[in-house]
Amino acid sequence: MNIEQEIKNLVEILDDAYDSAFEEWSMNFTERQYNDFVGDHGATVSTAFMFNAIEGAILEEALNRVQARRSK
């Protein structure tokens, strides 16, 4: 049994699942929220940056909650 190879395989599977879940959520989030966000804040140079920052903060908090739940 090659434990190191099994760890690498699991890491790859988890990375793929993370990427897939984030991509699906991000597309859905953007479709639902971006137009309203631009409508509320205008289409300025910083609008896309602010929206991406919000998206990143949501992702970070979600990952923190998953990690905290797994630590219990």
C-alpha cells in the first residue's frame, strides 16, 4: 500500500471537487447578484473589484465554517 500516493489521489479529488463547487456557486452568484449590484453602485471602475471582493469574502467565510464544522 502506497500511503503517499493515496494522499495525493485524495488531494486531487478534493481539489477537483472544490474547483467544481466554487465554479458552480460563483456562476450562480454572479447571475443572481451582479446586475443588482451594478444597479445599486453604478458601473464604475471599482464595481467589478468590489463585487469580486464580496465574492471572495463569502467564499472565505464559507470555507472557514466548513473547516470549523470538520474540527468539531
